[in-house]
Amino acid sequence: MGKYFEHASIGAVLVGLLSPGPVAARDAGAQLLQPSSKWSVHYADDFCRLSRTFGEGRDRISLVIDRFQPSDNFRLILAGQPMGGRHIKTTATIRFGTTLPEQRLAFLPGDLGKGGPAWVFSNAIRIRPYADPKDADAIPINDWITAEERASVTTIQISEPFSRARTLNTGPMTDAFAALHRCTEELLGHWGIDVARHATLTRWATPAESPAKWVRSSDYPQGMLAKQQPAMVQFRLIVGADGAPTACHVQQSTNPAGFNEAVCKALMSRARFEPALDAEGKPFPSFFINSVRFEIP
């Protein structure tokens, strides 16, 4: 998984995710890419992957959607020769279907090996952006993607930074999204979460303070700091009914040497939550998933 992020840019130590934002709709004489494979759903221990390829030869693009928890959020990866070359911008304009708004999304250039060059987006992507980008961390209970919105996605169009847009002709994605949802629900059971109780929750485990305060510059592994090594660490915390984390697990890491241990040590020490609430408003064990990005200014 490390290859997904091997060209991470250099900036500051950050905790959190890049959130999508809406932009004006656009009509484009796009290149239409037909499916060149069937949908595939991969069940892993820590995430579920929905993937399909479109087009042939040098025009071929692989679409990968990774979901780390039962929610509407996912990580988007686009891979193939069209994602290669030197793009001046590291943002893409993407539209799911024709009725939902376009979104301008930041990505990291990477490499999937045999899959070719890749654009790796954050795991806060939704087919419809949040009205308030700050909601991407809170996952509002009252802002779920509707069945009608999921059914409206029959294409995915990528315009900027392409000079000519590409449209992936996905066809109706209702069944594909449903398969991804079933997979992520199974994840909870593997994590020791009460799946039935979680399905009726009225509040997610919510940070008691900004997650940006949990991992600090002083937590940067000294050996990696001396080598100016960046990293992105995707983590999962199991949060007890009292709001304190009971376990930390690294789901993905671009550079595990020292970073994984540093992240979990900091989170177990500093992270605190308002616990998840069930249908009766009672606290119960749940989870929290996010990313830490280490960079050198």
C-alpha cells in the first residue's frame, strides 16, 4: 500500500483529511471509456475495496474505491497511463453521475506498480460533498447519502487536470455500492463491535477536542526526521463507552518504520471522545478512523 503515496509532498505535520468541496457544474466533450472488466469487491481485514477498469491500452483507467468503515465516505484511487506525466496541479475535478455537483478534490501522485501511475485521494470522499467540509470528520447522522443519490451514479467524469475530460461509463452503481456496504458491515464484527447496536446509533464517537492536538511535531520519529522521511498513517481507534481509546490499529501506512508506533502511542495517550450513543442514548464501544500525515517543512 505504501506505493500509493510514495510521492507525498513536503509541508507540515498534519492530522486529518482533505475534504471535498463543490464547484460549478460543467459540460464537456469528454472521452467515454467503457468497462473493460467486471466489478470486483475485495474483503480485507481492515477495509473493503470496490474496483473496475475502463478503456483499453494507454487510455485504460482503473477505478478503486476503498472504504474503511460503514459510512458514505471512501478513498478514491484512479490509476493508469493517463494519470502519469507531470501535472501542474494536484487537484482533480470529478463528478459522480450527472445530477450531483462537481467536486474539486486534492490528490497525491503515486504508483500502483503494474497498475501504473495513480492519483490517490483522501478517504473523506463522497458522491455528494458535505455542505460544510468540517462535517467530513463528524459524519453527521442526518446527512447520509440517499438511495436516490446512489442510484443516480451511472458515470464518473474526471475533467481537470485533463485538457479533455474522461468519463467512466460505470452503469448503475446501486448493486456495487450495496456490496461495498455489506463488506464494511462485516468489518465491525471482526473488530469486536456490536453490529446490530451500531446500526441504530444516534451519535458517532466524536473527538472531545480537535484531532490536530493529538499528534504533535515532537512525535515525529527522530530517525525519520533526520532522513527527512514523510509518511501517511491511516489508523483505527476502538473507543470505549467512557470515551477513552482501548486499542489502536494501523490500517495502512506509507512508511511504517517508527511512524506506526509513534502514532498509536500519541493517540492512546491524548485522544479522548464523546462516546458513541445507541438508539436509547446510552454510551457503547465504537471506533474512530482517521489519518495522520507527517511532512517536513
